[in-house]
Amino acid sequence: MRLTDTNSSATYYTDANGNYTFTVPNGSYTITPYNVLSYIFSPVNRTLTVNNADLTGQDFQTQ
């Protein structure tokens, strides 16, 4: 997964089950699947706002 905000970006990897977690400060972020095997993901990305709470259920599907 690629996590970006207005100042930076970082790549994180999922576990064997495709789960991922980020620990980030409050702010707006875009999560984009890091596509190594040419899969088509839906949605293409997600834009989220973190505000002192966990955000769950931010899933991506392959087509």
C-alpha cells in the first residue's frame, strides 16, 4: 500500500492475509494499492481523514 499526504509518501506491505495497518498523526491521507502483479483494484484509491480515531473497513477488491 502507498500512503501519501501533502508532505510525503511511504510504501507499506500487507500481511499474508492482505491486512494492513498504519500509525499516523491526524490529517488527510490517500491510500493506493501498490500494484506489483498488475492487478486491477477497486477502488483505485481511498482518501481518508484521521481525527483521533481508528479507521477500519478501508478495503480494496481485485477484479
